[in-house]
Amino acid sequence: MDETKKSEYNEYNLVTIKEGDTKIQFPEYDKVSSYAPVFYNLRMELNRDTSILAIQTFQKYLERDICICDLFGGSGIRGVRYKKEIEGVEKVTINDISSTANEFAKRNIEINELENIEVTQHEANVILRNTRGEFDVIDIDPFGTPSYFIDSAAYCSKRNSLLCVTATDTSALSGTYKAPCIRKYNAKPYKSEYYHENGIRILAGFVALTLAKYKKYCEIKLSHSSEHYMRIYMEIKKGSKDSDESLENIGYISHCKECSYRETNKGLATSTPDTCPICGSKLTQAGPLWLGEIQNKEFIESMINEAENKTLNQKKNVLKLLNSCLSEVNSLATFYDVHVMCRNLKISAPKYDLILKELKNEGYIATPTHFSPLGIKTDAPCSRVKDIITKLSPNE
């Protein structure tokens, strides 16, 4: 390394850490923010560990070497880990608009003695528009909303590629701030007890609608809401007829804040009810959003198997997350929060496991959800869930 580079690095107090099998160096800073000299977020380690399993699973599904684009490289940790820890990676492109970030990405490539990693300095949309069909995996993990880059990713994505999207603007997607969600995702949110799931479905719907412009569609392999972000992995496919059929998964959720009744209606231009059929109150609408599957059984099971072969600092937490997502396969949209329902009923909450057991005994689907430790996904009518909770409450 030349003396000029050494002097540049000496401007900072360097931190060296190890994630998985990868060493990484970055400048020390007090707070994670977009103003840090080089962006590195320790809290996203779970995200990166999960991504390694997802991309490795996808690579084995393709049965060939793959090329990956890490669109927002920062310190380079994500792209460097992809090249070092995933088998069958032909090339990784690490992109960042910051020249300082790029210098640290190059440094971390050297530290890990890796080849076939390209470091580029472009605005994210520019590199996507100029590399159409080159990548098997595009990873969009920005600081904030990914909405500004989805159109370019849809244009760039090739058939049978994997698109990985992170959103950290969860307050907009979840309904705390409605106007930004409408502006960025062209969808109206609603802050119900299942607001994290609503956010995932709004993000997925936005991506699906954007892909359809290019006669492309997606199959969601895994989605999750963790800490301060939402993350979706989707396989991109092509075909105008299939793209049209995929949009049948777009629709709306109608929710009654008085009695917790909710219903889903598929169709971008479908009519939605105004009045709750149970209590007569006004229904609130959320959407358009994705009402199709958001978890894939075979893909998640393969990820769980891959975990045995990887060195992951967050392995225990990753497996917990994946098993929870696995339990949600084939479940309906939305869930009931036990404490919210008990608060509305003005009763004490029964044991969570007893509610699940009773619903299953009556022949209903009843599963936990990673979106909430007190959430229950079930096909039971709202009124029956209330009856069971009331019957099992220690007040009774």
C-alpha cells in the first residue's frame, strides 16, 4: 500500500472487527448515521448473516457461479463477506458514491486477500442503468428508503436473479407517518397491531408493481422485520402473462379499529368495504399492498441447512428468525395481537400457548409470527378468536 493511502487512513482512529470469517476495518465514530466517514452498522450483522445464507441457497439453486452487486458498499463489509464466505461467487461489485468508503472497501479487500472484487463510485441508479442483465444478485441496503432505486433495479434485473431489498424507513411503511409512505411507495399505510407486516407487504407490493412495467414479476423467498429495518428476498422472473397474473396478489386490507375485524380484497382497482360487518364502525383501508405469500418453505428450509456450514456470529438469532418465518408459510395476511384484543375486551390475557392449542383443536390454522411475540396468525374469524380468548382468560 502506498504512503498516500497510509496517510489517509491515519486521519482516522481505525476499528478492526471480525464478522463470520471476514476481517473488516473502518473509522471509529460515535453514532451510526449517514454522516459517518464510512458507514458500518453493527446492528445489521443479523441482516448480513441472513443474506449470506439466502444468497448461498440461491447460488446452489442456480447450480453455477454468480455475480453480485452490493449497491451501497460503505466499508465493504457486505460485499467482502459475500466473496469470502459464499461458495460459487465469480465476481462481486461493491459500489458507493463516497470516495472514502471506496478506499476502505479496497483496504478490506486487501486485508482478506480477495480477488475478483470490483469497487466502483457511481450514483446507485447510474450503475444499475448501465449494467442491465449483468448481476445474478442485486443487494439494495441503503440508509433510509430503497424506493428511489427500485425502478432502476427492476430495469437491471435479469431472469432468475435475486433481488434483496432493505428498508429502514419503517416509521413510514408502518403508518406512523402516512404522507411519506404515500409519496415514496404510492400506498396508504395503517398503524394497526400488525403494522410491521403491513410495511413488508407495502414494500413488496411497490416492488411488484414496479417490476410489472418491465414485464417482470417476483416470487418472495423470505421476508422479515427485525429491529429497525425490513428486508425482502425475491426471485425475479420474466413474462408479460405471468407478470399480469402476479399482480392479482396486489390488494387492500380493511381494518376496524373498534372490534379488530379485518378483511383482505385482492385487485389493484377492487372495491373495498366502508363499514365493519360486525360492529358497524367505519373501516380503515391500507394499500395497495402485496397479499400473496411472503415466505417460501423450501427456500427457508435450505437456508436453515446452510447455516450448519457457515461461521456466523449471529447464528442462534438467525436460526430463531428463520424457524419463526418458516412457521408462517401458507398463513393468511395479518395477525391478532393477544394483548391488544384483551385490552379491547377488558380482560386479563390467558396464556399464549393455550390460545394456539384451542384454535388448533377447533380445526383452525394457528401459528406464531416473527412480527410479534404475542401475535397469532389464524384463519379463525375475529369473533371466534375473541370467544376463545375470553373463555381462557383467568377472569372467567
